[in-house]
Amino acid sequence: MYFVYLLLCDDDSIYTGITVNVEDRLRRHKNGSGAKYTRARKAVRVLYTEQHNTRQSAAKREAQIKGWKREKKLELISSSNQSV
């Protein structure tokens, strides 16, 4: 199982990624061993997750979401009933 996730960063930006373990990945982002983006902007918390059966499906969705503007990402989070 793979997860697409959106993180809130300290500068109020939103990072999008994929993983098999959201909690572990957040921990790695927070301790500086995650993505270069989150090392510079400090991951705060998970805003959104969605499950995918394959890495290919998750990667396709990740790419789609990364292409969105912030407002559309916030709409996705809001529509999922996951808190911002």
C-alpha cells in the first residue's frame, strides 16, 4: 500500500509526496533526513493522505497534485474532512 500525503511546512507552504509509511516519513522530514524541500522549510504536520494500491498510481496522483495551485490543494484537504 502506498500513500500520497500533503505536509504543512513552517513557512506555510504545502509539500506533496508518496510513501508506504506516513508516520515514519513525517518523522524523517522533521529530523532533516526527508526531502530537500522540507529540510529548508521544516515539516510541521500531515494535512492529507490518500491510499493507493500501486506505486505507479500514487506517483501519478502525486504528480497531479504537485501541479495544482495552493488553493486547489486546500480544497482537496477541506473536502476530505481532514483538518488544516
